[in-house]
Amino acid sequence: MTDEGVVLVDDQELAPEPPPKGPRIWLRDNLFSTPASGVMTVISIVIVLFAYRGLLNFVFDPLRRWDAVTFNMKLLMVQAYPGDEMWRVWLSVGIVFGLLAASLAMWRLGGMAEPRRIGAVLMGVGGAVILGGLLGPFNSTDVVPPNAPAWISEGRIWWFIVGAVLMVIGYALRAATGERAKESIIPIMGLVGVLIVLGLAVIWVVDVPVPAKIVDGQAITDGAEAAGVRAPQVKVFRPVAESTTIPWTLIAVVSVIVYVFFRLVGGASSAADAAIKRTLTVLWVLAFPVLVLILLRKPEWDWAEGATVHGLGFLVMGAIGSLLLWWMARPGTGEVGRVVAGFLLLLAFASLFIPMPFVWRFMLLALALFALAAPSFGGDGSRGLIVAWLITVFLVAFFVFTMDTDSGIDVPGSFFLGGLSLTIVLAFTSIVLSFPLGVILALGRTSTMPIFRLLCTAYIELVRGVPLITWLLVAFLMLPVALPEGIEIGGVLRAIGAMTFFSAAYLAENVRGGLQSIPAGQKEASRALGMSTIQMIVFITLPQALRAVIPALVGQVIALFKDTSLVTIVGLFDFLHIARQIIPAQSQPFSFLGSIKETLIFAAVVYWLFTFTFSRISLRLEKRLGVGER
Amino acid sequence: MTVEVRQHQRTPLWRNAAVLKWGAQILVLIAVIVVFVTLAQTASSNFTASNVSFGWDWLSDPTGVQIREGIDTSPDSGVRALTVGMMNTLRVAISGIIVATILGTIIGIARLSSNWIVNRIAVVYIETIRNIPLLVQIFFWSALAIGLPELTADDVGEYWFKASNKGFAFAWIFPDGGFWPWLIFVVVGIAVGRWVSKRRMRYQEETGNPGHGGRYAFAVVVLFAVVGWFAWPIFGWLEPVFDWVSDLIRDLPAVIVPIVVAIAAIAGAALWIRNFFESRRTPAGFGKMTDDDWFRVIFVGFSGIVVALLAFVVSGFEIRTISGEQLTVAELILDGIANFFGWLAGSFSTENYNTVVEGQRSGGPLVFEKAAVILRGTAEIPQYGETGMVLTVPFFAIWTGVTLYTAAFIAEIVRGGILAVPKGQTEAAQAVGLKRSQYLRQIILPQAFRIILPPLGNQYLNLFKNTSLGLAVAYADIVAVGTTIINQTGQSLPVVSVWMAFFLTGSLIISAIVNYFNRRMQLVER
Amino acid sequence: MDNEFSDQSAPDTDAAAGGQAASRTLGDPIVVTEDVKKWFGDFQALKGVTATVREREVVVVIGPSGSGKSTYIRCINRLEAHQEGTIIVDGIELTNDIKNIEKIRSEVGMVFQQFNLFPHLTVMDNITLAPQWVRKQPKDEAENYAMELLERVGIPEQADKYPGQLSGGQQQRVAIARSLAMKPKIMLFDEPTSALDPEMIKEVLDVMKELALGGMTMMVVTHEMGFAREVADRVMFFDYGTIVEEGTPEHFFTNPQHDRTKLFLSQIL
């Protein structure tokens, strides 16, 4: 790399500037500006061509066992989830997509794109497809399986046609918009809609490779039927199974309808908008526990037991708590309330040494925290405080009841989910749980109280100084022996615990950056207005700090999502574990022995799609919130 | 409105801000301690129930652990096994850091290139690598290498480069008999070269004529290297000197080891703390010590004392060597140092001067070796021979994984650092007539480097910690070896504490090095 | 009314001779400081400040930078904790007692040089936040009063904007409204116009004058001598952490007694 190749340009300027005065000038400016640049261009083109050809050869090699991925798609996604309960999974996916569509519509995320750029992308993709037709191993009898569908076996011509169509569409788009090609006039959500339609078309039309055994000239692709058949295994091309096509189509249609509906409803009045947004936020918060604990888990309720064992106790707890909070939040109570709250906190600690169900200890601690917050958030808000307490009591009661109930989903292994769904559960739960812990640690580390600071600093540095895999091993090797008898934590919970504690330390460092970026004047102003420390943190410093570090927080979310793959080392059946260990070891009903490269590449693509989407959303959020502009 | 002044009222304790502040802190501290003590008690009682007690005997006991690669594949004690693991971790980390830095810088600069296609290649690399979990990548590299053809009897022979499912072997340059004496020549050559270069620079400043300092310095180093290649036996007189030192050390009493270590540890910690305080001192008195600072000081002081105490405890351990002797650790260390000097003496020996012994390396300073495939054992299994550089599949997978992964992040840091240099700097440099290569080297890169350094240090830390993923592809790093020891002995707590000590120390050392350069850069600025 | 500090208000009796101040009748002492000392490390910022401010009085504090005048008024609502001496605000002594600190802070408003508005909240939320959560007012009541205040400071139309969208003068007026929303008994101003462009100073000073006419007890650290002359009942001159000289504006500007005062006035007038 020579110095001549370096020019300091901003990212925005790096876009492939379409020729303002013709392609020759563009080529000269962007590829052959200096002799050294020209040499690099030639070398790069050779590298790209070889890499592209290598990729095509790899992907379309008849030895590739892509049927290992297509046949095991369900295993990769949900592991051994029973087939006749699959509607629960589809319903969950549908709910998430529906919420996503509604939120996208209400928050108007999306924005506009320039026809010129879309045209350039289409033409680029078209060109790449045509090039693929030229370079690829098609039309050659010794590399294409005999029963491959037309678009592979008849080879290049289809690639050329598709590529040419794309290029024509791209060019037409630019020509049609003419003068306005440089303005942002095409809604990105419209493009997403086109992509959805295309995706559906692919599911309905395009064949995928599946394994089969040939008996009497008939290809048996059903795993159950093929199980005992002693016939050579072949690969045939079939449409995607109906069990997948129809749900996806339904979900896509419903999502589009939801999007259009909320797009029409939204913007009518700001009060209604705010109400809808609030409802959506609540639904998002509720969605995860409801989906994972209730819908997917199919708990076998025993309502009588629920009412007697859980209901009564929590009813009393709710009533006593409400009374206490009402009394504490009265302006006249004053500092006596603080003493009571402090006493409650002591009691909560003391409860560690008194044998009682774990949940009561937790409730005592929660009540103490509510009581501590009462003087700050009481007054006019005391009704809100009591409502919050009652909701907390209800949720805890409900979750305890749910967790106490056996899962109706009966699968081998200790957890009812596996594969990609387990990966998502791990990532989401750890992120949600580590967030409050990270914020508390960050507050502790920036606090003026030295012992808090020292404790938090020690925690953060110790956790960050040692790799995550070590903490996972600690959780799996040592935690079981350190816990009191009677408390057993399953593998998934242990992994969530380790990742939560680990991620909290990193989150804390990010949040600390935000807290330190807040000018001292903000704190002085809130103090001068008579706010208590808690009020200052909740209303003034934290909202500003979090807003300032959103990009870093999303980065942390991405890192944690990637880190969930480490649980495969401690033997959880997450996405990567199934892709790397289970499928390449399958021999029945179809053999996929040694198909590890295919499954790993599929896993890589799925991970990539998730993280890449996250990072793009982060960029949009950053722009929307105008981080750095204030 | 009356003014009631309760001049000498006493503030009740529960309303006193200071009391509340400290009360809360002490309460939390007690709660944390209580939780830890409870956990520890439960753990110890659980272990007593299952007849396992934690201790350090496994360090010296023979473990029977077999390690796939490293300086010793069948270590005779736990401590030896862990040492092998540490060396393997460091091997990946150090070479990975060097290569990732070079690769990352190249890609980062390519990411800023005005050449569209070079630019796009860099973007595709960064966006692909960054967004796929490292573990997936490591598995992929491992699968790729295992998928290579097997070695067969037909492959026996010498190779420049050979890839197989046993890993990669290629020709490499190794130090040989005259290497150390020759290195003295080279080092002296570099020192002289620097001096010459400085003189030429002064000449250029005084006269305005081009000084060609770099060329002169290069010539001097080459001269010394060439002369040293033939003249290295003149250092042969060092052999008896080192032999004498070796014998001297062998005769020392063993107790001197812990004493020296303890003094060094405490003195080192004290010196570090003093320098640290010095560095925080401003003209107005002590500068503000942040908690991090206090944490570091306490950590260093505490570790100094712990190391000093451990020195005495550990040196009493008895370890059985391969030859079956029972030696205390202190004796072993003395023995090791004596052996080191013995080795030095051997290194300076002129015995092999310019003679090529059959089956051994040549007598020069460096030797070039091709890789070889040989048939080993009575079963005549084709394997890589001893010559050339051999990378096993696990090493290749973990090394390629962490290096490429970190390089992608480094590339983004380099790009960000260069972009963060204000545009005015480029314009000013152009205005005074500097050429592009000149202003890049003299103006932009030095400024960018200061911005790049702190996040770069973070990436080094990440790379170091990520080497622990070697466990997943059975690379014998410290975590993998430790896991094996835990499985065999059940000593989870001690092994985990060794891991933590190792990683924390490593992180601290990397931070220290990065901070040192960071400080130097800041000084240059003023 | 009779208390051990009543005799200390004696020097203020001649304050009634001031211009506008004549229209106000001063009430009881509301801020009493006695021998207040404060150190920052080795540096002593306050070297024993004794002073009394009475209800409805407007006191302007002037002095060179670093003279301790800002530190002094920041001690009065305990943004800084004093180390020796006594500060009594509205009959409550400032000690470590958190109840007293909170009570005093909600009764002493403060306006800062850098406005310190909360950038993530609208103007309306900036003003209503503290009344709602500290004074426990219902939301409607707080919002109505906030609108009233915004009208008083002349910017009711900006209620739904964010601070970043306002000019400096408008921001400072919002800051004053924010303090007034707590219905304070005393208002402290710490160089309220120093960060403003000249054309915006007047709009802020007008608001402050109106406030003074309305009978608010005010302590103002400022370099605006015009304001001091026109509105103040009393001027305090700080230097090296002590009150060097105090008196009516008339007395102070026309006939300063102390050499340091003369030097200071000659430099800035």
C-alpha cells in the first residue's frame, strides 16, 4: 500500500459517485487517478474475480451438502420443539413481526433514499449476477447434478437474463426520475415491501436441495419414512415445505397490513399517537416474557394451586405494601419514612439468614427499594407508585406461578428451546437483565462515595480483565457447589447469569462515559431546585447519559449477541452448537457426516444478518437523536 | 415571619447527610462481605461433604496431563502443565497482536483510499468479519484445515510449503549456533547506526545538504551484520565466563531465591507506586487521584506483598523432576538459572564454527530450513518432521481467527483516527508545500497515532482474552490445560484463581505498555 | 421577631434611602451568615463572611474574579458546604441535616451563569419538573403556574420547544421561570448575564428588575453596575474572601471608603 493510495475523505464521499460527466471520467477519477492507483486497481480486480469465482465454485459444488441446512432448518431454529405445537413458534414470530411493523410505522423509522443510489445498487448487483454467470461452474455436465432445477442446469442464460433485468430496472429508475434522481424521494419502507414480495415469490417458486432416498424410482424426502430405508442417499430439488411457506406468507401479509394500518392511523393527533406509542412500548416489554414463558412453554396451569399457594400470599403482600407506600408518600410523614425504609432494607438483608422461600426475600427487598423511592416519587405520584408496586407484585406472583408450573412442551434435554431461538432468548434476557445492573455499577463508579466507587471499580475491572469463557466455566464448574442446598440452577439460567454479570461490567463502562459527559452545571441546577439524589439521577443525569451513549450501548448489544455463541463450549444447545456439532454428526435418517462447512457458513450468514441489521439501526438512531449535535 | 434560630440544635443521626452516606456504604460493604462469606462457607461445606478439599498439591503432583503441543507435551507436574498452557496462549497473543496491527493498519488505510475498488474490498472485509461471532470464524478455519487432504506415504520429502489435515508446514529461518554472538554484533550495529544517523541529520541541519541519515544507518547495520556473520567467534571468551557464573549459582543456598524475589517484588511495587505518585504530582501539590488510580496503587502494593509472601510459601513446595529427584521450587529455580547460564555458555561456544554436522544445524548464526514430511514410529505414520515451521490445526484456527477478527476492529480504529485529524492540518501542510507522502508521514500519522493508541490498546486486550477461545478447537492454551486439570483433580477454585491471576496480569502488562507509549506521545505533543 | 441576630441588621437601616428601594419596606432578616469560612484544599475562598439580608431586600455582590463572591452565594443553598461559621436561611441553620438542606434548597431559587437548563426536556417540563416532584404539586396546577411564569418573563410561545432551540437570553429567562416555579422566598443570581450577548442582557435584566419590584428577596452577583445602581438596596464588595465594603448604591458608587473598592471601581466604570 503506497501513500499515493491515501486520500482523507469523509465516509459520505466514499459512495460510488456515479459519473457526472460519463463513465470514463468516473473510471479515471476513482480507479486510475495515479499509476500506483491503476496498478492497485488491476491487482484488486484480479483478486476480486478469483475470490468471486472461488465463492461460486464453493457454493455450487455438487459435493456441497446444502441439503444438510435445508433438511435441518427446524432443528437449527427450535431444536426438538414438537411438530404439532409449532403454531406457538409461528405465532410468536408473527407477534414480534407485527409489533415491529407497528413500531416502524408509528416511529416513522425508515426515511427516504435517492433513486440514483438505488439505481446504482441495482445495476451493480445486476452486473455481479452477469459476471457470476460468466465465472460460475454452470453448464458443465460434470459439476451440475443431473436433477438440478433449470436455473442451475441450463446455466448461464438465466444468470444473464436476471442480471440484465436488474440492470435495466436500475437504469430505468434513474432515467425515469431524471432531474430528481439525486433527491431522497423513495421511501425505504417501500423498498422493504418490494423485498418482502420478492422473498415470498422466492419461497413459493424456487426449489431448494433436500436429501432423498430413491425407492422404486420414487424419491423419499420425508425423514420419518426414509428412516429405515436402505437405499443410497441422493439430493433432489423441491419447493420449500408448505409448513414453512404458508406461515411466512401469513406473517408477511399481516405485517404489511399492520404497517399500513398504523401508518394511516398515526399522525392524526399527537395525543392519540402518544397513547399508541405508549401501548406499543408496554406490549414490547410484555412480549418477551409472555412469549417465552407462556406461549412457547405451554405451562400446565393448576389454577386452584395458583390461587391458594401464590395468590393469597401476594394479595396480602400487595395490600400491606400499598398501605405502607401510601403512608410513606404522604408529605407529612417526612424523615420517619426514611428510617422505616432503612429498617426494611436491613430486614431484607437479614432475611438472607432466615429460612424462607427465596421469593419472599426478593419481595422484601423490592418493598424496601420502593419505600426508599417513596419520598422522591410520592406526592402527586403516590398513586402511580402504588400502582407500580401492585404491578410488580402481580408480575412476580405470576412469574413465580409460571416458573413453578411444568412446561407442557416435552423435549429431550433440560430446556424446551434450542437452536436460534435459544440464542435469541440468551441474548435478549442477558441484555435486559444486565442493563439495570450496568447502570447501577456505572452510578456507583461515578459516585462521590469512596466505598461504593471502590467496590464497583473492583467489580468492573475484575470482570473485564478475564475472558467471558472463564466466567462461563466458573458458572458451570463452581457455581453448583457454592450455592446452598436445594437451589439448583439449570444450564440456561447459569449461562444467562454469567453473561449478565459479564455484560453488566462492559455496559457500566459505556454508561460511565455518558455520565461523565454531563456538565457539572446540570447537577447543580437540579440540586438548587431541591431535587434529591435519586430524583436527580432518574430525571436529569441518566436520561442524558444514556442518550449520549446509545451507539456504544448498541455496540455492546451486538457484542453480547455474538458472545452468546460461547455457550456451545459449555454444552448448551444453541444455534452454533447445533450447526457445528449436531448436524455434522447426523447419520439417520439421512447422513450429513462432515457437512460442517455448510452449516457453519449458514450460521455465519444468520449471525451476520442479525448484527448487521443492529448496527444499521444504531446508525439511524444516532442520526435521529442527533447525538453529538447538542 | 419570625426567625427561629435553633443555634445549637443537634441533627438527629438519621438525618445527618454524612452519617447516612457512610452508613449506607458500610452497610453495603458488610452485605457484600456477608454474601461472599456465605457462598464460601457453603462451598467449603459442600466440598467437605464430597471429600474434596482445595489446595495446591496438584501444582507439584504429577498430573498425567497430555498436551497436544507446546514446549513440553507430557508435563510432569501441574505447574509445568499450566506453564505450557501459558506459553501457548502467549504465542498466539503476541504473534497475533503483531500481525493484526499490520493487517489492520493496511486495511484501515485501504478503507480511506480514493481508489474505489480497494476501498470496497476493505469495506467488505470489515463488515463481514466484524459481524460474525469470532467462535464461528475459529470453527470455520478449523473445519477448513481439517478438510485438507491427509498426509500419505507418497508425501515424504522436503517442502517449501505443505498443507494437510495435520496443519501447515513451511520453510523458515531459525537461529543457530552462532546466533547470540552475532546478535551482539547486530545490536551494536543498530546503536552505531543511530549515532551515525543523528550525526548526518545534524550535518543536514547545518549545511542544508541532504544528509541521507537513514541510508547511512542502514549501511552501518548491514556492515556489522555481515562482519558479525563471520567474526562472531571472537565472543568465544564469554563461554568460560558464563560457565563460571553457572557454577557459582549452582553452589548458592536455596533460601536466597525467595529472599531475592520478595525484595524485588516489594521494591518493584514501591518504585512503581512512587513513580505513579510522581506522575500525578502537579505544581499545586497532588493532582487529583481518581479511583482507578487508587485501585491501581492498592492493587500493585497488595500484589507486591502477596508475591513476596508467596515466594516463601511456593519455594518450599517439593516438585518431582522428570529424573525422579525431589527438589524444592527454590532449588529448581536456582537450577534453572544455572542451566540458563550454562546454555548461554553453550551459545557462545565456537565448537561448531563453520562446520556442518550431519543431521544437525549448520554452524552459522542463522539457518534456513525447509519443512519435511517423514514416516514416524514403527507404524510408519506420515507426519511433519522436526525441520521448518509447523502450525498445527488448532493453532492455525485460533491464530487466524483472532488475528483477522482483531484486524477488522483495528482497521476501523485506524480509519477513525486518521479522519479525526482536522482537515485544516492537511490544508496547512499542503499550503507550506509538503508532498502527500511527506505530510502523511510527518503531519497526519503522528497526530492520528495519538487518537488511535488508547482504543488500539483495548483491542490488544480483547485479542489477548479471545485467545481463550482456543479451548473450543482443542488448542492447548491455559484455559484448556486448566480445564483438563480440573477434570482430573477437581481443583476448580485454585485453577480458576490461576486463570484470573494470569489474565489480570497480562491485561495489566498490556495496559502498562500502551500507557507508556501513550505518555510518550503526549510528551511529544508539548 | 426578637432574636440574637436582630442587632446585626442595624447597618441596613440606611438602605431605605435608595432610589427604587424606597418603594419597598424591608422585612425581617431572612439570610444570616456569621463568620463563614470555606477552604478548597489549601486555598481559603471565604475568610469569615458576616452579613444579613432582610426580606424583600435586593443585595448586589460585586468584586474581582476569584474574590469568593460566587462561592459565598453558593454556600447559601449549600451547593458548596461551608466549613466554619453559621448560615441561617429562613430560620433554618444549614448543617449536615438533609431535611434542612432539602427544605432550604426548595425555598432558595438559583440562576446560573450558564443557564443550566435540562437539554433533554421541553421548556414546560424544565419548569414543572421540580414543582411536581419536589413540591408534589398536581401536574395541571404546575403547568398552569408555569404558563403564568412564562408569560411574566415574556416567552409563553416557547413552552413546547427544547432549550437548544432558544437564544441565550430566552434560555436565561426560562431558567428564572424555572426557579420561580418553586415559589422561592429568596432568589440567588450567579452572574446571570455574563454568558449573554450584549443585546440579550437587557431582556434578562428587565425581568430581574420586575422581580425586584414585585418584592422578591434577591442576592445578585453581577458586573452590571447599572443594575446595581438602579435596583439594589445594598451593594457588597468582595475581595480576597471577605466583604471589604458594603452600603447603599449611592454611597458605594459615589463615595467608596476603601482603597481596594476605589481601585476596582476605577477599573470597571
